Amino acid sequence: MSQDVFSKVEFSSPSAAWRGKPFWSWNGKLEKDELIRQIHVLKEMGMGGYFMHSRTGLVTPYLGEAWFDLTNACVGEGDRLGMESWLYDEDRWPSGTAGGMVTANPAYRMKFIYMAKLPGDGFDLDAWEKSEQHPLGVWYCRLENEIDIFNVTKVTATTPASVLAGKTVLAFCIRPMASGSFYNGYTYVDTMKREATDEYIRLTHEAYKKHCGHHFGKGIKGIFTDEPHRGPFMSGFSVTDGTCADRNCLVPWTETLFDTFASLYGTRVEANLPALFLRENGAPVAPIKAQYVETSLRLFLDNFVKPYYAWCDANNLPMTGHVLHENSLSCQVSTNGSMQRNYPLMHIPGIDYLCEHGREYWVAKQVDSTARQFNQPWILSELYGCTGWQMNFESHKAIGAWQALFGINLRCHHLSWYTMAGESKRDYPASIFHQSPWYKEYAFVETWFARLGYFRAQGKPCCDLLVLNPVESVWGRVYPKAIAGMEAKDAEIKALEKQYAELFHKLAGNQIDFDYGDEGLLAEHGSVTALGGRALLRLGAMTYTTVLVSGVDTVRGTTLELLKAFTSVGGRVIVAGKSPNYVDSLLSDAFASLPVAACDVSDEALVAALRDHTPQRVFIKDRGTGVTARDVFCQLRAATDGYYLTILNMNRDHGIDVDVKLEGVEGSFIEEWDLETGTAELLANGGGQMPVFSTTLNTSQARCFRIVKQRALEMPAKAGTTNTISP
């Protein structure tokens, strides 16, 4: 977001837009007077609004007349108090079933291709085909290590039993997801099927429009979609009991998938299903796997995300929320394919990060990258949901601060309980509401975050570096149990995950800003341009002087061609570590022909290579040792009135004294804007035109500085440091 004018008043007393909007858990028999009372409690807690969210324990009929009457009453009271009301699109989660009303129709239920490994001895093809409602085909092979297949041959009615003796039979069929209580007696929905999405929108969104549409774009600010996904890809995640004997041997399927695959790639995936699931001739990477992930991702985007977005856009009801599941490369491949492909198709893209002790900071960096590239000023995070009653304000700050640093400015607290009676008390703790003894003090925390969000939104990012997202390097490597649930088990995928995490820390820990570039988005929106004699790679609204390729072992042919065009006009590509040796998941040395700058993956070599090619603007050193303060992350943004620098100590155990130096940043006056008091003070500048200053960061502490050429406001000189949000 680029704010035109920084407002001292807005920083000091942030408006509702910058304040959190928790999941308000509607989880009992709803009474109007109690709902109205609770809106006042949320206001007292410093919140800016709420998401009205059906949860476990709900007694009032979901999407019934009383439901809509109460929704309108809450919108009216929230509007009167200057608070934002937001809708939630499902009975509990994940989104897409309308509480089971969609999937009451079997045609709309999630379906899979299932692979059964069977002994060849005694296998009866006719009997097997009669036992399955939708058989696809059977092959026999020599199986090694449970995943490598050799001499794969189709089984037909004329295949002799003697040929199958001692072999492994691979039998494939379509299996519907088994019904379960979590889905109100039905299943999850086929999100790759447009008719299912249309029915879901008819039952949910159109119903809200009928009863509450007069509030759209006014008192009702938008709608949250929660964890929609296209189904697990050989990971077994979220598959109900009774679906099949081995839930790891499933890939998502819909009726149009085979023809869509053929139209994209000119081959029939159903003719080579063994290679989709296993490793033919032991090959670690196979194009058919990556192609299937791409096909299913496109079907999900085209048939769920895009029509959802289009309906919201046409009805002045901004779409927000998050898809499942962002924490790692493996998580993305397991349930979606690529998170970044989803984000441009949401008005307000989002993530969830529910745990206290996780350190997957790249989750926020990834969505922030796409938001920058597609001019999306707001980014949501659903947070705190798996923490517990013991969480103190210091922990609330620590979990939220790094997310805010990397662009999160719409905080959705998980969870604020309407009641804790009955089974409702067993929902994810804690209740960030009147059930917690500290609720009257929480406004201090929420105001701190609102100020941080407002300050962090000023100007535009100072970012010249694009990092190629390695997620597609996982696509062609998946087989049953390569990813178990959400965790990588395959050694090569684990190595990719390790490099992905390490690269983030090398860059962020050296105060080098960057964006992730998704290969699918680059294929659709990437181009090469020039400005002032400099070659630039453009992705949407952002331009980059340098592309970094590291921890990537396969690239698209379209990516290779884009980088060729970029380097041909003087663009800089740096390869840290090994070059990709696959193109479109086929072994190739084509990438090696690119004129790139190569370096090893050590901190020193990587940072030196980047500084040779890309200007670094922020240097933060430990005052005691003189070395780079690796636990201090930062964001620098340029605005018409100056530069806005936010720095954050990521260490939750130790504080640090630091020296901060900025290069290429003109401004003689350094202002510190205090997140706890809402006031500002003038710092001493030891560097003349190029700012240099010192400061102290306590544990998980953020500090905000504005660097200006001339003083715009009268303010006192800086006297000392405090950190009053403490354990």
C-alpha cells in the first residue's frame, strides 16, 4: 500500500481499518442482546471489527431466517460503533459445502484416483473390475523399494495368469470420498467442478445477498473463505476413514480432468497412471507428475477461485481468507500446487499461521511478494489459533510482529467465543475475548499492531531482487508417502525444503529485501523492459534488476526463455549453488547456457554476489561485535515524504544493541515513531546525508523510523528506550 500522506493522528489513534477483526465464534444459541453486548466488548478490546463465524456448538440454524436477522442486527450495531462487520462463508471449515447442503448431492462430492498395489499371483481382472464402480485400468510391473517400477505392462483380458506370477499389480479406479461427521454426514466438495461451486455460491452467497445485500460494501466489508483446496496429492491429508485402504495412494480427480490434461499436454494421463503415482525405471522426476499438479491447480483456480472472486467483485463484497496449506513447499504441493497462483485472484489475499513456536517466516513473505506484484494493499493473517490459554501479551506480540513486518495488516484472531458452554469449550483455545481475564487490557496490544500496520504500509518497497520460487521443483518428485500429511519424507524433497528455509534466512538475516517469483505467474505476467538504460524483469507492478536462482532443480521452459530475454539485454541472473538440471521436469543442460553469475551458497559468497549486482540499502550490525545482526529483520519503503524503515528483533530470548546504516537513502533527519505511545522523537544522525544511528532492541521488539530531508514536525530529541509489552 502506498499512503499519500503520513498522518500523525492516524498513527497515534489508528482507525478501525488498521485494527484486528477476530473470528467471532457463533457457537451456541444466539441471542440478539448478547451479540450486541459482545460487539461492545470487542470495541473495548481495541478491535476494529469481527468475522461472524459459525463454529462447533452452534444451535441457531445456519443460514436460517434467525441467522440472517441476527447478522443484520450485528452489522447495524457495528456500523453505529464504527466497527467493520465481515462474513464467513461456511459452517465451520473448509469452505465449499454450505454445511453439507452442496455435498448432499453425490455428484458434487470430492473424488480421487486410487491406486491399489496387489499381488499378481491369483489376480482376477474380471472380478476386480466388477468390484469397482469406476475402474480405470490395471498394469503389472516389477516393483522395487515400494516406489520404483520396471517393465510396466497393461493387464488385459488375454494376459495369462503365468505372466502375473511374482509381479505386482497396480489397479486404478475412481473412488468418492467417504462420508464423515466432520462434514455433517457428507464429504468435502469437488472444488474442480464448476457446477458444485455454482451451487455453493447459490446456497451461501446469494442467500447473504438476499437477506443482507443492502449492507454489502458498507457495513459488511467482505467475506472470508477458509481452507478451500483441490484434495490431497498422494499425501493422505484430510481423507476420511473408509475412502480406501491406503489414503496415501490418492490423487484428486474430477470428470473434466482427463480431457483438460490432454488439451494442455497432448497426452492422456489415464494411459500412464503407474508413472503418475510411482517412479518409472527409478526416475526421481517425471513430467507427468508435474503436469498433473498443474492441471489440477488450473481446474481449482478456474472452477472455484475465479468464479468466487467474480461473484464477490460483481456484488461489492471483497473476497479474503486463505487456501490450504502454506507452511512449506510440501504443504503447498500436497493440497494446492502453488500458493502464489491463488493470491492475485483474491481481493485481500491471506494466510493462516496458528502456532506460537513456528518459524516459517517465508509464509508471510510469499503472500507479501504477490501482493506487491499485483497492487493488493491489504493482506490477512488468521493467527493465534493453536496457542492456548497460557499465551501472554509478549507472545501475542512476538507471533504477530514478524507477520506485520512482512506485510500483514488485517489481523484475524482465532478465536473469540460467543459461549464456552458444552462442546464449544473444546474448540481451539484460547478465547481472545471476555473469557480471558486480561481482555480489558488487550486494547494496548491491538493499538500497537494497528500503528505498526499503518507505518509499514507507507510508501512502496525498496526491492530489486526476485527469488525464483522453488515450489515447482517438488511437483515432479511426489509419490505415495513422499509427503506424509504435510511433512516431506523423501530425501530430495527434504533437501529442497532445507535450502528454501536457509535461503530465506540468509537474505532476511543480512537485511536484503526480495520477492518470491512464481513460475506460473511469470509465464502469465512476466516481461522484460528497460528504464534509464537498466534491464528490468517485470512481474505485474514490480520490477527487478536481479533474479536469484537457488535451491531450484527444475524450471519451466517459459522461465528459461524469460531469463534468456532478460540476460540478453543486460539483466542479471545469479545462481547460488547448483544450476537447475531439469527443464519442464526433463533432464536438460539448457539452463547452463545462460550467462549467469555463479556463486556457492555460503552466506559470504551469496551476499558478496548480490552486493556486486544489487544495491543494498540497510546494514544493521551488532554494536558489541561489529558483525551483521542476523536476528534483526527489516523493511524499507520509499514515499514522497521520505523513507520508512521498520526493524524487528526476531530473537525471543535476547535483546541486542545495534548500529543502523543506510546507503542510497537521502535524509538528514531521523524520526522514531513509538509503537507503544503513538508519539515521535528525533534521533541524532551520525552520518550526515546518509543516515547512521544506534538503537536497542529488546526481545521481539519492533522499532519504526522515518528518514526525511527536512523536519516536517516539531518533536523532542530521543531520550531512551522502553519495551512495556513484556512477560
